[in-house]
Amino acid sequence: MTIAGFAIPANPEEEKSAEIHFNRVIYGDVMTGMRLQHFSSIFPGFTETASGNFVDLEKRSKTDFTILVEKPLNIDLFGIFLKRIPISIFSTSDELACNTPQGARFLSHPPTREGAIKIILYSYDYLVCAGEGVVSGERLLEKYIEKYGNYDKKDYDRNQHIYFNVEKRYEVRVKPVKSKTGEGALIITVSDNEIFKEAYDSWRAYIRRIEESALEKF
């Protein structure tokens, strides 16, 4: 299977064998599983910057490092279903503002019989600042590693330090930066594999249901 987003190809076995981590996964008022409508009511400064099906945006993510789209490595997935999953990427207008979400990635479920569509937050970026300009982002990263243990892999293209198998559910990426006011900061990216799998399974069931219905017409 194609793996995107790493300067060195990631091995799915690395994620499967990674020790369980217990990094924090909820920051501020943001948590995975939020509906788009709820998220937008809390953070009105976000606008959609990219959208498409998951496969196409994952391919784009290989060379466009302004976006991050990557399927979980430890789940068996098939392209026929992945290509049906719509993904929407949102970014804030208040870039590098301390202690605020910076990006959000939503997955859409197939329509219900009534035509309703769930659009769910499965991954987001949050900027955590030191609070003082004398502490660099690199030093914050060292303190983060002291607290949560060493990371499992580094994405050199994005300068992100990756923790797999967080609470057996999440992937957490950590990147040292400077805030817009010059403070040392970390951009922490939380991705929820269970939310992803729920969207994948819903599209698989939806497509299978259509296929079975078509069979009856043959």
C-alpha cells in the first residue's frame, strides 16, 4: 500500500509494534468527533482550504507539505472505499496564535436515507505556547519528550515527531515553531484512527448496499 507523508517510507509494522503512549489528545475546546457545524460555531475564523476524496488528497500530501492527509497504517484498507471518503481541510485566519487550533480535517459519512450527512472532525492542529519568549520551540519539544517519552518516528519533510498508538487509538505529531508573537511553541497534531475507521466502515457498508441492490436488477 502507498504510504504518504514521510521522507523515509513508514513501515506499518512500526505502528503495530509501537509501545502504547498516553499523550494528551484534547486541547482547549477541541476534540476529535466534533461535528463541523459545532466546530464552526466555536471557531468562526476557519475557512476551507482544500477538499476532495481521501485518495487524491493523500497523493497531493506527498509533495504539498501545507496539508497532511494520511491513512492509519495499522488498519487494512482498500482504495475502492478510501476513494469515496470526502475530506475537507480547514485553516484558521489567525495563524500561529498561541493556544488556538490552527487546522482541522473533517471526514464526511455517506448520506442517510433522509439525505443527512455527518461531517466529523478526525484530525486537528493546536498551537501550544511556552508563555515566555525566552523558551524556544526546540526546548519545548525536549520537555514534551521528557513528559511523554521518545517518539516513534520523525517526518523530516514536515519536521514532525510522531507518536503512534496513543491510547491504542490516536496518532500525535509534534512540531517546534515560533508563535506570531515570537514565543517558543509546539504545533500538536492529533489524529483519531477510530473516527477514521468509522467513516471508512460507513462508506464500505454504503457501497456494499448499493452493489447488492444492483444485483437484484440483473
